Amino acid sequence: MADESLSPGIDTEQGRRLYKALTATVDELFQVLLDPEMQILRSALHNQNLTEAHLLTLLKRRDLSEDLLKTIFQMDMSKRSHRLQVALVKNPGSPCQISLALLPHLHLFELVDLCLVPGITPDQKFAAERAILQRLPTTELGNKMTLARRATATVVGEILKGGESPLVEICLSSPRLREVSILQFINSASSSAETISIIARHPKWKLRPDLRLAILKNRRTPSVWFTLFLPQLRTPDVRSLLTSRRLSPAQKKLVQDELKKRGIA
């Protein structure tokens, strides 16, 4: 049997390793899966002692070829095992078509974890974020709150766009939230007097000059923020506010009053 495994053109050492891959016991197989050669690993996939645990161990390797990953993906064991499907998606070498096929089977927070895996490719991250965003409309408030705390900048920014007050507060505290997402939200129809005030008093964001200007250019901004922010603005910025068509008459009056205080008619 050993002689039959030694095909022409394969040296004796490699032949022994191939034979070992095919016949190793459950415990020996873990050692075989450390072999650097993809041909040896492919042979191990045909070992009758191969288990889910072996494949999970193998999928932790970052040097697996696309062909080998496709073979694992096509195995019946992978089709039945959710854990293997998650491991396949998390492997940075998995081809895009594998990720796209498996992402719909992942749970919401498995997708979040995938986005944060070190070494994940931009394509994998984009696909995972897209899968999360597609589920947002039907996601319960509690899960959205958790997403706002844990998810990527793209997902947190999308949650912020919804304008729900409890979520806005959580999104603003996310270390991944970008200022540009807040600017877009302030300028959108989803912002309200309440959510604008949440941003205006937030310790991290209230001092950002661009955010303050955006807040003061919003018709829905409560007058208290004009009272608090206008004295700290540069005169050219106060003048530019006066020319904005978005302000209400009452807001313009507050801007005019500030200019008068500075001796500017």
C-alpha cells in the first residue's frame, strides 16, 4: 500500500508525507496539518479520521491557497457546520465568492466580529458591512444599541442617520464614529432639535468648529445654542451665518444681536 502511494516524480520523503496525511490517526492529523505544502494538506482532507476540529485548526492558518480553501468550502462537513462557515469567512485567503456565499448564513454579531478581524481584506470588510446594513431595517433597538457601540465607522454612521435619540447618544460615544458622519446627519432631514442638542452638549464633539457652524446653520437648532456658541465664533463666521437662507427669522435676529454686541451693524 505504501508503494502504491509513491507516484512517479514524487520523492520518497514527500511520498511518506502524503501517505501519512492519508492514514494519520486523529491525534497525528493535527501535526500533519502544520505541513507547509498545500499538496500534503489536500491529501489530509481525504483522511477518514478528519473532523471538524481538524478543519477549524487548519483554517486558522493564513497561508492557505485559494484552491485549498475552495476545496474545504465544497466539503459536506463545511456545508453542515456553522463554525466552519464562520472560520472560512474569517480566513483572509478566502476568495470573494466564498465570502459572498457564506455571509448570509452568519449571525449579525458574527458579521461585526468579522469586520474587526486583524488582516481582513477590504473586500471582505466591505461585504460584511453591506450584509449588516441590509439587516438594519429589521434589527431590534437593543441590537442596534449594541451595534452602535461595537460596529465599524460605516455601520455606526448609518445607525446615526436614523436619528433615534437613544441611538444618537450611543453613536456619538463610539470611538469609530467619523466627524463627517455627524456633519451629514446635522444637515439631513433626520436631525431634530433634540438630537442636535445631544450633539451640541456632547463633551467630545461640542468643541469641533465645523460641527458648531453646522449646528448654527440648522433651522431646527434651539436658540440656546446660538446664545452659547455665537460669542465664541470668529466675526467672519458670524457674518456668514447672517447670509444663510436656512436660518429662521428668530435665529437671524440672534445673529444680528451678536454682531451689534461687537459693534458691527
